Amino acid sequence: MSPACTPVAGRIEHGTAPDGTARVSMTVGPGEPVFPGHYPGFPIFPGVCVIEFLHRGALAAAPEPDHTWVLSGIESARFTNPVFPGDTLTADLTWRRDGADGRCSASVTGPRGGVARIALRFEDEGAR
Amino acid sequence: MPDTQPTPLDLEDLRRTIAEVFCVDPGEVTDDTRFVEDLGGDSLLALEVIVALEKKYSVRFAESDVRGLTTLPRTYDVLADKLGAEG
Amino acid sequence: MTAIFAGAAELKRRLPHRHPMLLLDRVVEVEPGARLIARKAVTCNEPWYDRLADDAAERDHDYPAVLLVESCCQAAGLLATWDDPVPDARGDRVMLFGGISGVRFTGRVRPGDVVEHQVRLTRSFADTVIFEGRSAVGDETVMEIEQLVIAFRPGSGLATAAPATADRA
């Protein structure tokens, strides 16, 4: 269940890592809609779009998928390397329920190593 | 919002604060965990440690103090000096 | 008519971002080195709504949360460089989004809303500046940011990391 309206157009691949944890990935195509303005002639995938990649990946791999999970916060996000057109982003997700809420954290990696460490919080709006 | 009474310095409390900045469980911040080598700390994280300590203990750091904040015990000592000095 | 410290033209002189990622419309208050207030109007013509189905529900028009964060980050970037603008993403000194923590989304933003970002500079170091922020629509808080870290790095660092294709993209 992807958010209806998102600034990241790429397709999210949802699989599992060798150790069984959920793994999501996406190739950052040169046609991503943010690139013309970020920045003209020097496309760099914005940090918030790396967060959005994890947001959409977390929803794709959410536990209790019949529940409606809605992003309620960003506990933390730290960026270590820039992302450019053509890069493939990968994240192994750690999803856990935290009372009524959910928490999904991951290290996002790209072709040149670590890109970001992000922890998101979700509200559970109940079973659909 | 008046400045609340600064927190007394306590090793376990400091362990939790450091763990929070590095987004790891407190158990992963042992006495010989090295922030850079073991927790992947970089220059930005080091400054975030400073900001967290300044807020919690109502002390002021210079940016150069970052070099001393390499492990939990070292951070405790630097803080103890500062609190002692400013106490 | 509130004072305008920076309108669209001035924003383009101060920020490298352009359509569709120039996510501020006006600076209405600034105290250099301390705090700044900027606005972003959300309309039905935001490019992201273009891909919605025609029968999409009201709720599908929630403005993307991560773009609220980006919009607020741009306000912080303006404050960080008010007296020394960094308008070119490839200049000798570039502004990078270092990190963020303690973000809470407390309200929805829909077309017709004007979001007001209030950012406060809490600590500055040689090449790193730290902010806190609060965003509201009218008097309803829609987002709070406990800590936002913006780092300045030499331009060469970013440009050389870019694979050759980046320039021709």
C-alpha cells in the first residue's frame, strides 16, 4: 500500500535478505520528478527522498498488512553519502510493533557504500 | 521555559544518552566501545553528542572538545571536569 | 500585508532549488543567526498530485510528509546562509542535509493550506549548524522537528563523488 501521493516515482522491489529479514530496493532513475529542480544540471537525489524510499518500502513490507499504517514521525535520519541518478538503493528492514504504533529502521546502502541510517514511526489505523 | 535544574552526572544515564544519539541500544555502549570505530560515529554525530550533553547537563563545549569524546568513560571524565569547573 | 523579507525572486537568488523542488514561497520574518519564518502555499497544482487517479479521495491529497520536511529544511538553509547566501549547488561551499531527529507529523496538509515554518538556530559550529523547527497551518501545528543538522562542505567533495553521468543527466 504505497502512499497515494509521493515525490518518488521509482518501483519498490520487495524481497528477503539471506537471513530472512525483509529487503526492499529501488533504482533511482534519471527520470525521477525531483531531479529537474534538485538541482538544475546537477541531479542529486534529495535526502528526504531517501527517507521516502524507506517509507514506501516499509509500507510494502509492513507486518499485519491488513492494517493501515500511516507515517507519524521520523525518529532519526542520518546521511553519509550522496545518491545520484542510476544508483540502486537497498534497505534491510527491522519492523517492530511498539504498543499501538510501529517502528521501522534500516541502514540504506547504495553502490558507493552506506547512504543513510533511518528510523521511522507509524500509527496503526486499525484493520481495513 | 526556565532552565531546569541540570541533571546530576550518572554513568548509566550518560550511557543511555549516548545510545540515543547513536540510535543503538544502551547495551551496545559498553565501557570500551569506541564511538567512531565501533558505532560508526562521524563528525556530525560527534557534534550531536555535544548538543545532547549541553542540553542535558547545562554545560557549554567548544567544538575542539569533540576530540576527547571517544568512549563512554572518556566522555564521563570530560563532563565531570566541566561540571566540576562550572559546578 | 505582512512584511516580505524574501519573495520568489529573492528566494531563487538564495537557494539552488528550482521547480518542482523550490518548496518555499516567501520569507515573512527573519532575525539573522537566530530565527526565520517562511511560508509554503499548497495548491491542487502541486506536481505530485498529477499522478493521482481522478476519483482519488480527499485524503489522497495529503501533502507528502517528507516534502514538509524538505520545505522546512529549505527555511533552515535560508537562515543558515542569510548573511552569506549559497545559491549554487556546485559552488566552492555546498550545503548538505546532515541529519534530522525527533520529527512528529501532528496534522495533515491539504490543497488550500498555507504552511508556515518557524525555524530557530539552536547551535552553530564552524561548518555545521543545528536547528529546531515547528510548522503550522493557521494555529494548528502540523509538524515538529526537534533537531535538524545542516553541514557545509567544500564543493569539490560532492562534485567529485558524482559519477560522470550526473552532469549529462
